[in-house]
Amino acid sequence: MTHDAVLVFSKTAGAIYLLTVFLGAVLWTYWPSRRRIYDEAAQSPLNDEEDHPCR
């Protein structure tokens, strides 16, 4: 196996690995059952029950 063949294999395997990790992260983030969690997190700064200035 030549250096060029190893280089092509490692670049291809790395690209496939990174694509798989990226798609997994996208699926995790946009999965429909997680919508409630993100909606609550988006509204949490607005639901501040303490009504006084920060010290």
C-alpha cells in the first residue's frame, strides 16, 4: 500500500466520520420530541420571577 493510497483512504474515512457525526448532531437537535425542551430554554430568560435589578 502506497502513501497515496493511505492518504486517500484516511481522507475518505475521515470525511465519512465527520459527516456521520454532523448528521447525528443535527438529528439530535431537531428531533421532534426535543422541541419542548428548547422552547422552555428559549423562554426561561423571560420568565424571571425576581423583579429587581442585578447587584
